[in-house]
Amino acid sequence: MSYKAELFSINLFLYEDSSPSGAAAVTAYPSIYERLQARYGPPADATALPSGLASSLWKVSDTGIEMYCHIDPAPTLQLGLSHIARNAAYEARLTS
């Protein structure tokens, strides 16, 4: 994604599983989470629900690393990298 001709966010959808349980997305999240935590320490924010929905955020210098485990409409693991200040400017534009 870009705003004012500057790249600020890249999002990758790493796993998608059409099975009802979403096994690939749900199983991959903890593994990648552990690797990110080993590299960057505990996340600044993390949420995990019994349903399998989960999110986490690391702030590394001026980069945000976000990871989500989506269950609906299809089980998917999303990993995003964003420039924190540029992302904030984009989000501020959405609320004004």
C-alpha cells in the first residue's frame, strides 16, 4: 500500500486453508509467533481467542510487524510490515 506516493505497508497472506478447521492458518501462527518473539522479544500487543483468532504486533525501530490469524470468511494467516509513521498518517486520513 502507498500513500502520497510513499510505500508504507506490505501484507502477505501466507496460508489459506479451505477446510472448516483452518488447520494450516491456526497451526502456523504459533510457530511464526515464536520465531518473531525469539528475534524481536515480546510483542507490543497480542491477543489470542479460543476460536483461533489471534493478532500480534511488534515495533522494531520504525517498522511495525503485524500478524493475524483470520478464521472467517476463510482461515488465513496474514503477515504485514509497515512504516509506523506513514501508516499513522494514512490511518489519520481515514478518520478525518
